[in-house]
Amino acid sequence: MKSSSVLIVLLGLGLASQASADPRDTMSIGVSIEPPGLDPTRTPSEAVGTITYNNIYEGLTRLDRDGHVQPLLAREWTVSDDGRVYHFTLQDNVRFHDGSPLTCENVRFSLLRAGAANSTNPDRNFFTNIADIACLDASHADVTLKKPHGSFTYELAWNDASILSPVSADKNVSHPIGTGPFRFEEWQRGDHVTLARNPDYWGKAPLLKTVTFRCMPDPLAASNALLAGELDAYPSFPAPEVLSRFIDHPGIRVVRGTFPFKAILALNNARRPFNDIRVRQAIAYAIDRKALVQAGADGEGTVLQSHMAPNDPDYVSLPDRYSYDPEHARALLKQAGIRPGTQITLSYPPITYARDTSEIVAAYLEQVGLIVTLQPLEWPAWLGQVFGQGKFDMTVIAHTEPHDIGIYDRDTIYFHYKNPEFHSLFEQYEATDNPEERHRLSVAMQDRLAQDEPNVFLFSRPRDTVMNRHILGLWTDQQIAACPMADVSWAP
């Protein structure tokens, strides 16, 4: 009796040891912002792409972790000699999460819908260059452009170029259906979004069974959850000053990476007094941007002179045209007829860096005679009022899209910048696919923006990822607002 009991105990211990050695198949990821919806073709919110990019939705192409364009739903393509016709061959046996097959008609529907007159796609201008999409058969799509666009396959890899099904597209805001390696399972508003492995995925099966994105905007609460093991990872951790809590923890590591973070003080160029270049220059001179860099990310970061992040291959370090000079700022304001005590409003979204930067900027501008009213906005209000309608004076925001300098050539851009010379440079840039010529023109565009200062280019900063030491495959350098989970796993 006693020996059999010991045997049972030993067998139990063996089973327990075997169970503990099994790889975990779930993961909890922290995010600082809850998305306003789960359809990236309708909103520019970074939070949407973080959860859905190459998890739920897929495009014809994708960006890999190094920022290179790779095939995705299109397994290959050719381009006509004049750069206007792209012939895409689609992957075989791809199905949406509702079971419907991927065909050329889905491609046609998705891309034409994105460029339609009533589209709310954040990059609608890109899609309006599509003249027609012909479906030779279910597996081939010929996309004809109105004019050559050298960035076409690159921009097809963005979140808002996701391929959708016309059957489910209108419901994707709350119940997304795509072709990706994970299916939408649950959205508990204010708390989390859970994705489940797609058992019918056309490509390599994801290693995790479920992934939960938890909305944790409070850095202290997030750090406590990480330390307690309730949260497995937090990409783009929002508070560098809290990172010291993880230094000596044996089960957690902090990885400092890069991403296309471009913090700007956006100015409404269509509204007085910001339509006067002297005022825009004065505001730039009034802000000590080096101090802003020192205030965040442990003092690591880069003062920006134009709309390009240092991790972009076309980035160049331009001369500092607007070093901190409050006296010169006051002189320029006086020349422009701006009297001391002039009141302006600085609106900002509910993000830690935006709030902190706005408070510092307001203090600097008051030193040169501008009275700043701070206006905090919730995300839906900021997206609608500022980004959507361009109704604002100033706002602090970070653009995190890769290589997005082309937004300064859009008629509908929220800060209302228009410059014929910049337009000409951008037209030349997109008309060629020669790498050397594109780089030269990209540098010229950066320099043009630095001279015009349509917005005050503030800083770029590194990206800190806090995660369990046993996690493999998580992106720590981010080329696009995304957290693709298909290749993420736990170490054996």
C-alpha cells in the first residue's frame, strides 16, 4: 500500500513536470491606446494597426521586420514598362475567416472602395491614382494606375490597403474578418481584444493559440502587471522613467529598438496667424527641442529638422535652422504683427507623450508672448475634429507611418500645407523607380519642408519593448505600426 502510494505520487510529479515543460500557447500584450474600431481602412489610429496588421488582415504585400516589401496575398507581380500596370498573381487556397474564398474581385472591391469619393480611408489619395482593376480570372488582378507611382507596392503593404470581403466589410469596425493567421474572438471595450489561431490559415500556422491585447494606458499599472506575470510583453512602453523597475528582474528584459516615430507640433497653415511663415518660424525658434529630447526616453532621441525618422533609409541629418532662440522668436512675431498676449489653442490626444510635450511647448510659447490654452481631446474627438476636419490651431502628434513624407502633397491633409515646389519634387519622386534618383528627390523634399516649416518638427525617439525573457520572435524594431504575432512563441 505504501509503495503504491509513492509510485502514484512519483507518477503525478512526472506528469506535472511534463506539463510544466510544455510550451505555452497563449500570450498577453499590453497596448497604451484602445482602438476606436478594428478596421484600418477607416481610421488612421496606430492602435488599430498594432492589433490587426498581418494578424487579422492581410494585403497584397507586406513589410518585413527590416522594412522591405515582401509578397503576401499576391505571391508575385510584374510591372509594365511605363510603370502604370501591375499584374498580380494571388496565392492559392486563401479563405476569409467566414469561409469565403479570396478572388480578384475582393482585390478590386477593396482598392476601389478605398479610393471612392465617400471613402474615409486615411490614405485615400493614394488609391485615387488607381484608374481600373481588371480581373482576368479569380487568381489574377491587373491594376492600372493613372500615372506611375514608384511607391505603389510599398504602400500596398500598409494597414489601410488590407484586402476585405464585400460581404463583411461594413461590420469590420466591431467584428473584423480578414484572411490572416488569427481570427477575431472578443473585444471587451476598455479592457482587451482577443485573437484566436485561424485553423484554416493558408500560410504557415501561427505558433500561439490565442493572443490578448490588453489596453493599459497607465504605465505604473502596466509595469505592475508585467512584474506580476499578468502581462507577457508591452511593445512601445510609454514611460521610459518607469523602465528602471525591470533592470534587476530575472524574468524580464527591456529591448531598445527603432520605429518611424516623428513627433511634430502640427500647425494649421490655413488659419491665421500660422499662414505666415514668420509665425511658424518664430514658434520653431521658441521651443528648445533638445530639452524635449532630454525630457524623454532617458535623454535618447533625435531632434528632427524635417518629416523623416532616422531609421528611414532616405533620412539625412539637415542643418539646424531653428535652434532655440526666444529673442529671435519675439522679433519675428513682432515683424508679423503678432502682439504679446495673442491667444492660441493647443489640442492634443490622450497619449502620454502628447500631453507632456504639449505642456512644455505651451510654457515655451508663453515666454515669447503667446498665451496657449491646452485642450485635451479623447481619440474620437481628435480624429474627427483635428485629423478629419482640420479644425484646430496647433496639435502635438507623432506620425508613425513609414516613409510618409508624401502626406505633405495631399489636398486634404489636416495641417493644410500647399507648396508648388514640394508638389513638383513629389511628382518627380513617384515617377521614377531608380533608387539613387528617388533618394536625391527625397532629400530635396526633406529640405523643402525644413525651409517652409509647415509644422514644427520636434523629435524622434527609440522604442522600448518590455517582455518576458522567454518570448521569441516579437518585433522590437518596428517599421510600421504593427505587432505581428504569427511567428511569436515561447522558448522551449
